[in-house]
Amino acid sequence: MFEKMFGSGFLVRTTHTVLTWVITLILFLHNTDLRRCEEKGELTQPILFSLLVLLSVMLYFSVSLMDPGFVLTDAVKCPTGSAEESEVMILQLPVPRLRRCGFCLLQQPMRAKHCRMCKHCVRRFDHHCPWIENCVGERNHRWFIVYLAVQLVALLWALQIALSGLTPSGSWERWFQLNWFLLAVLGVVGVFSIVVVLLLGCHLYLAAINCTTWEFMSRHRISYLRNCVEEENPFDRGMACNLWDFFCICRSVVWEHVYHRGNRNPV
């Protein structure tokens, strides 16, 4: 964990943390609703906002430093036979044969992909996120969405607080001089709000159909999807089941079995 914290992502994580608390400090120092509540001795709103910001930072570091589902051993092992016997067992299933990664030389489970940035294959690979400097995969994908949801609430609340602090003036020039700090905050927070809304919406949609960003964008190049009819998803069990499995089932899934169930011929 400490190697990841102080490795190549140290600058990104430091930037995120510093930017978050600088914006929070500006909102407290200017004549916003937070400042007015403090002056009146009404501390509920300032405390709740501070706790929400703290929660968002903690979730950010949790998702950023979490193991996303690195593949550290071969996906399929035959306990009694040789590699040749294991391959025969795999070929009996009506699914594409598991491939061996050309970078880490491990046998990839279905839905895994090698990340050149992390230098590991990742189970149920979604994407490598440069903002958290980590992959989003099987183990941290649900927490990535929870982080986005908490971050969105914090950003929208920050927008409302910043707007409450804008000071009216008789001229545009004077108004800009009085409010340029808050205007800068509104610009940064507004841009991040739009990005987070788009990301959260996309990832909730993908979770609802049991698909990943990588599968959605590169369907034609993925062996277990390119032979399916157009728009068919062999892992889709319906929106309710997909969301339940995604958020509530905290274990590794053998996707070869799910794929087999979804594609067996009932005749």
C-alpha cells in the first residue's frame, strides 16, 4: 500500500487532496452560508459538509490504493493432471479457450485484461483511471461508483454554497473583483460536477447491464464477445439481478460458468 501511495500516483493524489481542501477552505472563509452559519453558532451545516468532504477523500484513497483484482496466479489449474489435460477440460466447455497473457505470462480468467500502467492482469477489467492512478476492476468497481456518488453530492453542495457567497455590486468590474475567488471555485467545481455526473451515469448503466467499459468499447476485439450476435451480452441476467450481484455479492465470480449458463442451448 505504501509503495502505491508514494509511487507514480503520489502527485495525482496530492493534487486531488490539496485541491479539495483548498476549495473547502475558500468556502469557509468567504461570506457564504457556511460562514454565516458559523457566525450564528449554527454548526450543523458546516460540520455535515466537512464530514462529507472528508468521506469523499477517504473513499478516493480507498479506491485509489485498493487491489482492483490483480491476477497473481493462473486462472485454471488442474490438480491431478498436466497442462495438456487441463487444456482438454477447458476445450470441452462451449466458451473461448482461456488465453495466456503476453506480458505477465499468466492464464487470464474470462473478462480479465492486462493493464500496462499497473503491469498486472485485472479481473473484470473496466478501465485504468488516471485520476485515481489505479485500475477499476472486480474488487474496487462498486466502491468507485460509491465514491462518484458521494463526490457528486459534495460537489453539488459546494456549488450551492459558492453561489450563496456571491456579493452583488453596482458594476461588472467591481462585482468581478469582489467575487473572483468564488467564481474560480464555481468554474472548477462546475467542470468536475459535469464529469462526475457523466461518469456516474455511464457506470450505473454498465453495472445494470453487467458490462464493463472495456467490453463496451472493444466488443469487436474480445474473443468471448465478437462471436455473439450484435448487442447480445452473455453475462446479462436482468437489471435487478445485475445490480444486486454488482453491489451485494462480494466474491470473485467464475465468469466462464456464467457465460456457459447464458449460452447453453435448451434444445
